[in-house]
Amino acid sequence: MKLKFKGILSLITAFVMVLSSFGMAFANGDGRPVDTVSSATDKGYTVDNDKVTSHDITIKHGIATYKMSVKIYKYGNVCYYIQDKTQNAPGYLGNIWEEFKAEDGLKKYVGLTFDEIKKMPRPAPKVIMGASDETPGEVHDAILKLIGELEKKDEIKTQKNKTALAKLFLSKLNIYAQRGDSEYDESSMKEFIEAYEKAERVLMKNNPGDSEIKTALNDLDDAATYLRKKPLDYTKLKKLVKEAEDIVAHEAEYSALSIAYLKQILGEANNVLDIGAKNKEALKKLEEKLEKAIKNAEKKASQGKMFNIRGKLAQAGDPDTTSMANGFMNPLITLEEKDGKAIYTIGFKKGGFQGITSQVEYLKHIENGKEIKAQELPGTGEYNKLFRITRSKQGEGRIDLKIAAKMVGPDIQEMPVLLVLDLTSKRPEGEVGTKADKTKLKAAIDGEKETFDDVNAGVYKPVGAAEYLKKYNKALKVLEDPDATQETVDKATRDLLNSKNLDLSLNKDKFAALIGKAEEMEKHPEKYTKESFARLKEAIKKANQNFYKTDMTKHTMAAYMKELQDVMDSLNPAGTYFEKTLKEGDISAKGMFTEDSKLAVKKDITDKLTAEQKKELAKLANVEKTVGSYDIAIENGTSKGKVNLTFNVGKDIDDRDVKITHFKKDGSVETFDKKVKDGTVTVETDSFSPFVISLIGKVDPNKPNPNKPEIKQPKEKDKDGKTPDGNISKDKSGDKGNMAKDKQKETKKKNDTKPKTGDSKNLIGLIAAMLSAIGLALAVRRKKSDK
């Protein structure tokens, strides 16, 4: 203990006197001692003991001995948690230790790596009762000394490359511990559990490679990032909000105190309905608060006569000596007289004395020798602790009380005090006194109604809002105080009017949360179409510019938020189909296509058709010619449903009939009979592949079908000299050739039926050679005569 001042004995004596008059409270937020201080261990979620090493630290601090156990995670150089084991911190030193812990003096080291702790600046001394106390620095020095000793050990050195993974692993312990009753959806939680357990296996390996560690770290980080929360059920909260709003709509029927508190909680609830609750636990707590506020809303009709009365706290048994605790009590006490009983509502504020924070834990009053615990009510504004005591008789001027708080040391103790009431100050509630002109004050309060409602609705930042509410509530108290001086009234009026400009600043948390949500979406361009993603980027850029505008009001902020939200709501997922018309050359396709779809067309593909497809075309009747043949496909995308394909075949065949043959990918064939209009024909189809367009008309019966194969099998003539299909070629030379071939075949057929002897075979060969020679001679002679 290093308190650098003279007259230490007298100061300690003074401090003990303060503690004797009023209990000091030193708690870690909710009054629990600091045993395990990480968010996970606070809730009882811990890793197995065999996975941590414990290292005790003892600090001699004057007459006190501070003890703690620093827990280090075995498989990475990370401080897992620090357990307070102090038992010997007597008197005010115990209070100093509790105050140190309440300010996260130990908790701030939890979850940090050795390197991070070494980089922390040494904490400044605490100023206690005007003197300098080195407790924070001494704790820091002791932890650094421990780390230095540990880093010399081989088992610590071998874990260094696991540090980053260990830090992430421990930070996600609370999520993993709640896996059985998780607020996350089953699919993403399953992926997280697999990544978390994989990370633990890697951490427990003796010598995992850097690549394996990095992969485990990235997998766990990704799995945690993409955890999807189950939708919270806001049904109960919405129902409670409606109940509260019904009460507020008739606030004139209720007591001012209960309505003021209800409005504040209602504001919190509406804020949560706008931006969502942090988690299921936070939602449940808010529901309980609002339920309690609704229950405590008192109708004036159910009240007795209401008064304001002034009071003070004196030392027990000595009404003339003011208790130090008096500075924490609201001197204006509400009194209700009903059915012969007196009901007092007394408010206390949380305050400080010489660097130590104080808070009343509970209150008792003594009547007929019996101690009766006061009813605790929701606090409002500055006086955040309200207690109601009911006395069996009216008109008392002295009431014995016991105030409970943490006094000398960390334990809650009770201290007797005397409540002294000034019966001459008793005035009906709401009565405006005659000692001062309160016209301007009342006008100021009435004019601040919208701002007051906005503050309760969370429109302004919490710190400034709390200051504004303090001044607003102070103005109400001054208005009701019949003994208020003109100076007090004028000051309350000025403070209230100035507070709007000096204390209140727009709460942009909702706007920031919305931008954050949009920026999270921006990290995944693959999820959206290019066009909508470009709109999102532009909207985020604009929102960030608007966010820092100094002249923003709640109305302009709402407009900016709506603008961003509208873009976010209109984003199209990747793969969305749009109605559009694709064009390529003479062909266009109208239908539903994905964003980057393009029409790909190959022309004049008749020669590339399969034999089966050519046979199909050969079946067509009255084909004059092939107008066009195309192989059509969609590139960089897909289509959905029916598509209208339009072919530009030329106006020279307007009003002519065409037959469109579509060879589908499944091997089937569909045909369309169409008439050309304005040089185009359109068909409706649900797939793409080869299309052939044939012009149909009255054709010369002697003209062959152009779709038939060019090489044909010979056909026998009937008695009229025609082929069975009735078509005769106009090409005479071709006919002669075919006739000659037919005769040769007939001759061969007849010869084949004769006996095959060697003589006949030789004779035939000789005759053929002679005929060939004669033919050649005649040809030469004719050529010469022509010359």
C-alpha cells in the first residue's frame, strides 16, 4: 500500500466515519465477486482443468494480502482467466480491492496472449481519498513477472505457434458451450462445432505444422463468422408494448412516477423491435422489465391523497447530526396517505466519495420493534434506486431506517440511520408554490414533451440522454417543490432548455448497424447479381457520406436509412432470372434469362446434321428450299420457361409458308408451321439446339426434294417407264447413266444364272475387248472429221 500523503491516521478515521454513516458498494456489475472473469467462465462455461495450468500470485499491499490464481491455457500462450482468492484485505483496503476489480482490473487480461499483455501500458495509480494507490500497477507488474518466468520454459516455447488459434478457440467457448440449447440454426451450428472440435484436436497435437494450424484457424473463424441466428420470437414483447402504449395513451390517469419509468422501458422495447435484440437472454430481460413497469403503473384513482414532503437522513439517535449518506438521498419524498396509512417513496442515487463508488442495496424500516424490508421499485433518472415503505400511522416526523450496502470490506452490512421529515413542507402533489414564479419553468417542461419522448425512444445517445433526463426530472421536482427559490426555479429552467443543445446528440447506432449489415453483404458479391451489387456498393458509399453530416436530424437520418434499406431489400440473388430479349445476327430470343446470358448462333449447319436428322428432313413434302439452318445455344447463363425465338428470313418470302424443324437435345423432334410476316417467323420453345427452316410451296413434280440425300438407291421402272415415286429427273445424262447401270445389272443377273465355265468366261472377255477397241476408233475418227 502506497498512500502518499500526511496525516494518514486522520484520513483513515474520516473514511471509516463515512462508511459508518453510509454503506459503500463495490461489486462487479451485479454484485458477484470476481472468480472467473471471461464472458464464458462468468456463465460457468469452462475448459477441462487438465487443459489449463494454474499459477498463484501473492501481493503484499500494506496490511492487506491480495491473492489470485492466473490460469494459462496449456496449448497456447493465452491467459484463460484470473481467479480472485483474496481473503485478507481488511477494512477500507478490501473496498479498494473490490473497486479495482469492479473496474475490470483483473478481467482486462483475460483472453489476451502473452505478447498482447506485454504491450499493455502500466496502469496509472488510483486516486483514493486524494491519495495515490498503486494496486493496479502492482497487479500488472506481478502478471508480467509471471509471463517472463513462463516464457523460459520449454513447454511454453513449443506452444508459441499455436497462440493465435488458441486465442480464437477460447473466445468462442461460450458459443460452443451452449451448442445443446443454441440461439443459432442447426446447419450453421453443426459446421461451427466441427470446426471448433477440429481446432481443439490441432491444438492438442504435439507438433502441428504451420499450414495445419492456419487451416484450422481459418475454418473456425469462417464457421463463427457465418453462424446464423435463429429468428427471435418477438410475440410476447409486441404484446407487452401494446399494453404499455395503451397505458401511456391514458397517462393522465396514472401517477407521474410510474408513467415516467414505463415510458423509458417502452422506449427500449421499441428500439429493440426496430433493430433486434442482441440475443434471447437480452430479449427475455427486456420483457421482464417491461412487464414489471406495466404492473407498477398505478392509476390515480387507486391512490390515496398524494403529497410531496422534504426529508433528510441523520445519524441514528441524533436528529440534529446529518448522516454522510444524506448526500445520496433525494430530499423530496413522495407521500401517499390512504386508509389511515402513510406510504413513503424514497429515492437514492449511485454516487462516489473520494474515488470510491457507493450504492444502496436494500432498505429496512423499523416499526414497533420489528424490521420490515422496503419494497424496491424501478428507479428513474438520477435516483435509480427507489424504495417504498408503508407505515401503519400518518404524521410521523421520525422514522428509524437501516441502509444496507458494502461497508468496511466486500460484505454487505446494515447501518442504522434516522429519516427526519419536515412536516411543514408537506404539499399536495403537483401544487405550484407561491415563493417563486414558475410560469417559464412550466412552459419549458411542456415544450420539451417531444424531446422527452424522443429521448425515451432512443433517438439520442445514451450518455447525453441520461444527462437530459436528469435535468428534466430535476425540473419536475423543482416545479413540485413549494419551497423552491426563484434562483432554483430559474436555474432548472435554463438547465433544461440548454440540455437539448448541449447534452443531446443524435443516436446513430441504428444507422451504423444498418450500414454494418450492408457492408457485411458487400463482402459476398458472389451472392448477388452484378447490377444489384453495383447498386449496393453505391448505396453504402452514399450512406457513409450521409452518416457524417453534422446537420443531420432524426427525420433526415430516417430518410437516409430508408434509402439504404430499400436498396438492400431490392438486391437480386445470383442466378435471378430477368425478362429480356437477346439478339445475335438474324435471331432474337425473348424470355427469362440470367443476368449475363448471351445468344450464341452458328449458321448453315445442314452438313453437320446427323444421318437421322437428315432422314427426318427428307420426310418433308413440297419443300422448295432451305431458308436457314442454325445451331442455337445460351452462353454465360441459362433460361427458364418458354422462350420466343424470332428468325429474320427476309421480306422476299413474306406471306409464304415455312416449316421449322427443331431437333431437341433429348432426341425428339418438334415442327412448327408458320407464315412469314414482315420477313420474320416466331416460335415458342423451351430448349435450344438445331433449327432448320424450310420454304413450302407448289413445286415442279420433276424437281427433287432438296432435303433428300443426293446419293439415291436405284429403283425399278414400272410399265410406263417411271420410277415408283413418280419423280423423273430433268437431268437426261443422269437418266442415261442410271439406265445403263440398270441394264448392266440385268445382264449380270442373267449371266449369273447360266452355267459358269472357263470357255464362256474367256469368250466374254474377248468380245468386250473388241467392242472397246471399235468404240475408241470411231471416237477418234469423229473428232478428226469435226476438225
